[in-house]
Amino acid sequence: MSTTSLPSASARAKTRLSPNRFRAWLVACATRPEARLWLVIQLAILHAVLWTFILINLKAAQDVHMDVAEAYGWGQKFLWGYGKHPPLSGWVAGLWFTVFPATDWATYALAMATIGVGMVICWLLSLRVVDARRAFLVVVMVALYPIFNFKGFKYNPDLLQLVTLPLLVLAFLNAFEKRSWLSGIWFGLAGALALMTKYWVLTMIGAIGLAALIHPERLRFLLSPAPWVAIVTMAVAMIPHVVWLAEAHFVPLAYAGDTYSLEDAGLVHQLVAGYALHNIALLALPVALAALAMALVPPWFTLLLRAPLRIVTRAWARGANPGVNVAQALNIWIVQIIVAVGPPLGALVFSIYMKTDWGISLFFLAPLALVAIPALRVQSAVLFNIVAIWLVLSVATLAASPWIAAREMAANAGNTATYGARSELAHELTQAWHTRFGSRWAVVAGTMESIQPMVFYSPDHPAALMPLEAWDSGLTSRDDAKKYGFIGVFDPTDGRLPAFEKWVSEVAPNAERIVMTTRRFTHGKAGPSMSWNIYIAPPVK
């Protein structure tokens, strides 16, 4: 009688866990219509969780960035605008913190949740241009782009654009393809959502408009209802904000003009050069890692020994590529070129202060623009390699994050802007107010840098009042400061101190004036000491 030999348990486990089987499973999940969305969502969630913990470790000795605290303060009231910016970032923060507490970890989780949603939308956008294999490569490249990890630590309107701008481009590609009334409505709503994030998105809207005019198939699009319905829809959706803008005397425009206009041509050139180099350096990392993933496709070691040039050239070939929708890829190339070149040129022409952070929202298309090159061939093994590179780097960064944080703190021991103990000051001031008046601390006055952390960290979460600025948030008023009293917080080294003291003398001449010093200890190591001029004005009895 014959018998059938069964493999041992160890052999079966080895077979199940083999790299080849995992590679095949990953490629199948990335390309099968019923599995690929869930795989990308899982990747985005894992990325968000890993980098939330990394940021918690990296920022353990720091307070949250003032932009994050500002967004939290905006979210305390749902207005149609907040002085400097449109309201969407404040609304999102307000909704988030109805569920999560006002703690440091919750702000990093918010930033990474924003990044995660942006990753999924970038993948959906990529599917309009390339096949599923290439789209998955794009989304992992995006995860490796420092804007989506290290530099994505602070939630603010710039970061939120990584959700609204990919959504806008996705809606444009959908409208360009379908050319229907419904696609135009979605396109217009996406445009309004983007504009409600930050006016800077006009650069992307302008680039999309130029792409529609430049594209060889422009007449088919422009003669359809889609673009015109989109324009009308966006205009109607923006009416409430435009009404607020008029009632606020167009304060955000005054803010932009006062803050970012320069007269020093040399400084303008220096800033534009810095902007360009900064963003090129950031993009170099995911591009280099994707190239490494392509180079490591078997039999890479044999090629390295016998024909090293083939490691590079085998990824390129002539001929048609069914994995690329060239018509839609052309839209992506045009838009990316315009938003890469247009803003720096505009800064040079109009003498604008060019911040490096303004590139955060403008280069999420770069990985797709490269992967959509028809001559590029993407093999299945590349997907496994790029995921392995992402996972190894993320886990290694998580393991090294406490050491990195300690090194950074030691190297910047006297940096009060980064390591100043503002959260401790917020708690001390809250206690001082309660001791004196036995009521909620309602208003904090000063500069953004000084008072936004008070809004976030104080258990009373007072509303911020910036009397030296014309673009106040609208969350409180000078009348409220007189009625409910306020605490003024000011850095004594700030050159605007005389102007603030003059304002305090006019509004609350009997305000109590004291000096407070704060210092934070993290893991037994002392941070820098900071002194503050404090002005406590009592409420009206």
C-alpha cells in the first residue's frame, strides 16, 4: 500500500512565510480591484500610527507648534473666517478636538490622520493616470516624501492642503474625462473646499486652468458643461466666506500684503533660491529610494557583477505603455511644471517673501509625474522593495526617535523658541487667575508666538486677542477683554513691547504687572529658562 508523505510543520511554515509568497500576495492585493483600496487604507493607517508615535518621541521636550495651537483656538468657534485664513483648518481642528483631548499626542495624531487621508486621495488620483501597480508605487513614494512624515508634524492650513489639493486635482481629472454636469459640480465643490483651506491654493487652481487651456484635447473639455458648471458651483459655494471677507474689510488680504511684501531684492532672490533648493532636496529622497527599489529587482546582484549599467537601463524601454493614460498624464505634467515654476517667478517679479513651507502643498504630484513617464517600466518586485524600504526606515526611525530627540535637545540647549516652557506658563497663569478671581480665564492678549500656546495648554482655553495686529481672529474682542478681564503675555526681548504696554495702559491702567520665569525638565534634563512680562487685568465687577 502506498503512502503520501506530508511536509513537516516547519516546512509548511517556511513555505507560508517565504518572501516570494509575500511578494506575490502584496502585488495581488495592490492590483486586484476588490483588494487594492483596502491595502492602501491599511498602509495609510499604519503610516499614521507609526509616525504619530515617532513624533511623540521626537517632540517630547517641545510644546506644540504655534500654528497647531492657533488652529485649536480657531476650532473653539465655527466662523466663516479667522482673520488670516479661510475657516476649513479651524473647522477640522474643532471637530477633531471634540473627540480627542487637547494634548500634544492628539495634535500629532491629527497631523498624521490628515497625511493618511491625503495618501489615499493621492492613490485615487494616480489611478486616473496610471495602472494599479504604478499607483501603489506612487503612494509609497508619497509616504517616503518628508512632507508626509518628518515635516508633517504640525497641523495647519499648509498641511490640510495635502487633502484638499489632491482632491481638487482628482476632481479636475474626473471632469476632464467625463465632461458632464455632475463631474462639474464635484469639481466646483472641490475647488471651493480648497479655497476654504488657504488662498494660496489659487496657484493650483490657476495651474489647472492653464492645463485645461494648453492640453491638446482642450476644446472637448471647454465645449462641455463641466468647466462652466464648476466655476458657477465654486462661486456659489464661496458666497458665505466672501460675505465674511467683506464684513472683515478683507483683513486676510491686508495680512498677506503686510507680512509677505519685501523691498530688498537681494533677500527676495536668496529666499527664492532657498525655496527651490529646499523642495528639490525633499523630493530627492523618495525619488532616490524608488530608484533603489527598482535597482534591487532580481537578479540585481548578478547584474551588479556582470553588467552594472543594466541595473538602471532595464527599467526603461521604448514603445507603447498600456499602464499609462497619456492624456491624463499630460495634465499632471503641465500642472506640476506650472506650480513648480510659477510661484518662484511670481515672488521674483512681485518681491514676495517666499517661505519654504509654501512648497508643502505643491509637490505631491511629483512622484506621479515621474511614475507616469511611459518609457518607465515597473516590475512587480519593485512594489515589495519599496514597501520594505518604507517599513524598515519607519521602524528604524521609531526605534531611534528617543535618541534623536536627546541629541537635538543637547545641540539646541538654549533655543527658547523650540524648547521654551510655554505649557508650564499656561498652567501657572490659569492657577493665578483662579486664585485672584475664582472664575474662568476668558481672554489672553499678546503676540501669536506668546499667546497661542496659552490657548491650547490652559485648561480654560482662553480666546486669543492680538491687539497689535489688524488681522485678529475674531474669536474675541477688545470689549470682551475689558468686560471679562485678560492676562497679557509678552516676551520682554520682543521689540514690540513698548507698543503692547501702551495698549495695556490704555485698556487696563490698573492691571497687575509681574514677571514670571518658566523652565521644563524632560527625562531629568533642564530646558532653557524663559522670562515673561505678565499683565493681569481684572474683569468688570
